[in-house]
Amino acid sequence: SDKQKAIIDSILIFDKSILLENKNTLLSNLKPEPQYYNRIREIVKTEKIPVAFLALARFQNSNDIEIIKSLFGREDSEYYAVYSVREFPDKSFYPVLVNLFEKEWKKKLYDYPLWRILYQALAKYPLKKTYELFERTTKTNDSFRYQTLGKYLKIAITKYPNPMFEPLKEKI
């Protein structure tokens, strides 16, 4: 029942001794309900579970921006950092996303989940610079890069449509 689910969710979130995968699943899908905010913030600060940052981002509290930024630059949590920004697209995150795009673009090997979520996060910022980054994907001479990353780009601009990005759909 809904009541039993709420009780289990509360136990998973508030019982500090629980370290189950179910807790991570709950955090990844948790809606930003006020009764959970302080506990989620505590989990982020003390337990540093990357998926908890995602739950925190959904509250879109400007006091959490620096906490979310702290996930960037750590290979084990960069995916969750970008995912968090997709959930909370504050303008202060934009330069960090652009830098990450540039860094990842230079790499020979792809972190596919990171690219997928990076395009989606950037699509939340319909700016000229974003268009230029996206256009780079459509203009690349590397056919593997074009096909692989082009697919993620098309998903992103379809999921988060903006008239600015419409010309790119025809190029993919």
C-alpha cells in the first residue's frame, strides 16, 4: 500500500545504518518532498553517496550549488554531477558543463553514459555556445563519433526541445 511504501522509504532514508542498494534506488527516484530535504543534504555531506546529490538537486535550492559542483572532476561521480545539473540547470553550472564537454571531446575513448547525460544537461541551456558545441558533433569527420554522439545529441534535443536546436535535427 502507499502507506507501507512511505514507511519503508522513510526507514531507508532516515536509518543511518542502512546501506542497501534499495536506498540508492530510492534516492535516484525520490521526489523533492520537503520532509526529506534535511536528511538528503545530510546524506550528501556525510555519506557522500553520489546518487544522493541527484536527489538533492531536485530540490533546486541555490544553497546546494557548491555542494553539487563538488562532484565535478571526480571520475567516480561525474555522471551524477551532470545528472544533477540536468535536474537543477542553474546558470552557474553552465561553464562547468562546457569545460567538461571540451575535456571529453579531446578523449579517444567515450564514457557513453556521461555523454548521454551531458548532452541532455546542455540542452537545458539553449545558448549560442551550446549550439556551437552541438554543431561540432554534427560536423565531425569521425564517422563513429558522429553516429555515436549524434544519437545522444538527437535524444537530448528531442527530449528538451528548443527552436534554436531544430536545425541540428536535420543534420543528424
